[in-house]
Amino acid sequence: MYYYGQGVEINYKKSFDLYEGLCERGVYNMCPILSHFYTDGVGMKQNIKKGKEILEKLYYDKYPEGWANLAALYESDQYGMKDEKKLRSFILWLANTIQKARRATR
């Protein structure tokens, strides 16, 4: 609501506070958005390291949206974190995880 100015004036600080509170309470689908505030410096000083830490926590907690966003950090030069070795190892880990999940549902 505050991020896009839907019915209210755009307010990145309020938006950040809402996403941060939800992420801290375990509403994981809000955490990638919180990470975006940090990595892109939305309404604050850019802190790519903090944004990455949020995504890594999602990765270790096995939340898929965090995986995709973390992979994007390793794949792109946009944030200065391009790392093909980490990306390759991440993709292999993800493929194995998906394969195990499929086997478990049979």
C-alpha cells in the first residue's frame, strides 16, 4: 500500500517497517521484498550485504522465493556479487532438493 501509494501517499519508511515486521514474524513471502529495499536502496542507503543476508536466511529455511532471488544476485553483475561457482553449486543443490521432494511424494 505505502510502497505503491495505493490510496495513500508513497511512504517507503512505513512500507519498510511493515515488511520488516512481517519478515521478522516469519511471514516469509514478505522477506524478498524487504531484501529489495536493502539491495536497491529503496528509501534508504543501499546495503547489498544486508539484502543478501535476508535471502540467505530464506535459503537455509528452505523458502523457494528466497532461492530465486539469491540465485539472481549470484547470476548478475548488477550488485557486484556475480559468482558463477556459487551459482552452479546453488543450482545443483536446488535440483537435488526438487528431486528428493518429488521422490518423497510418490
